[in-house]
Amino acid sequence: MNAGEFFSKLFENPVNTVITVLTVVIIIELIKYFSNRK
């Protein structure tokens, strides 16, 4: 799947967009949290 297909699918379904954004935010926060623990 290329990026264009991915984004068109994302914007077809707002719920998926919200879930994807939340997932990305959580991953970034976890990375920051583990980086700060070192």
C-alpha cells in the first residue's frame, strides 16, 4: 500500500483517523518517556 492509498483510506473514515493520530501520539510519548529515563 502506498502513501496516497493510505491517506485516502484514512480520510474516508474519520474514526480511523482519530485512532491513528492517538496511536502516533501515544508512541511518541512512550519514546520520550523512555528516553528521559536513561
